[in-house]
Amino acid sequence: MVSLRHGILERGASGSETMVGLRKRRRRQRIVMILVGYGVVFWIGLGCGGNPDADFVDRANEICGDSNTRMAKVEDALSREEGGLDAARQGLFIRETFIPGVKGQLEAIWALEMTAETRAGVARMQLAAEVALQKLRKEPALLFEASGDKSLFADVDQSALALGLNQCRGNPVS
């Protein structure tokens, strides 16, 4: 006799075949659920290996700090020459050291691993830097004139500080 009760196919009068089949199926389901659970825990563990933004901030500040140090040394060397950092030397410093240095910083930062939100902040910082660099190409003396809120790089500073990039200030030479 075959009957269908509660969605379980029963054979025979004792129902022993049904119980054995049901137990095996439930055991397999438990094993699968345990494996899925371990997989989820492992997957979450991979994602929590560290704070990507903290790693990003440390690495980006290191990139900017190293580059700023190199640019400051070049500026210092140009300032020590006879006549100081006159307009010609300012232009030379801007074209050959400062602009390539800032672009290098931005490219290196963009290549770092970061969250989508952080990438949006870096994009804002890059846009502000590009606007400032375009003005600076036309008038190199702007780098050495204004400071603080009137700085050519005030928007870059604001974006960098919002990201926690204290070493990535827009005007590292003044």
C-alpha cells in the first residue's frame, strides 16, 4: 500500500522505509547547512581582514609625505642659489618638479585599494587639484603668494582633510 501523508511517500504497513529515508535526507540537509554556515563565516572573515579605509589613509599619507619631502628639497636647493627663488626659478620648479610631483601623488593614490565612498572623495580631490594646477601653469607665482583659505589649493586641502589625508595638503611648499 502506498499513501502520501504530510508530503512523505510511505511504503508498506510499518513505515520503516519512510523513516530511514527521512532521517537520511535530514542528515544531508544538516550537513549542507553546516557547510554553508562555515562558508558564510569564512567569507565574512575574509571581508573583515582590516579596515580598507585605514589602510588607504596610511598608504596615501605615506605617498604624499614622501613626495612632499622630495619637492621641498628641490625648492630649498633652488632657493639657496644666488638670487634666491626668483620668477624664473619659480617657473622651473613649478613645471619640472611641483606639477609632475602632484600628478604623481594623485596617480599613486588613485591606484590604491579603497571603498567606493573614498574613491568619490579622491575624485573630488583630484578635480580640485587639476583646476589648481591649470591656474598654476599660467601663473606659477600663485603657489608662493596666497596661503590658508586664499591658497590656490584650498579646495584640495579641504578634500584631503575630509579623507584624513593630512600629508596630502595642496600646498606643501609654503
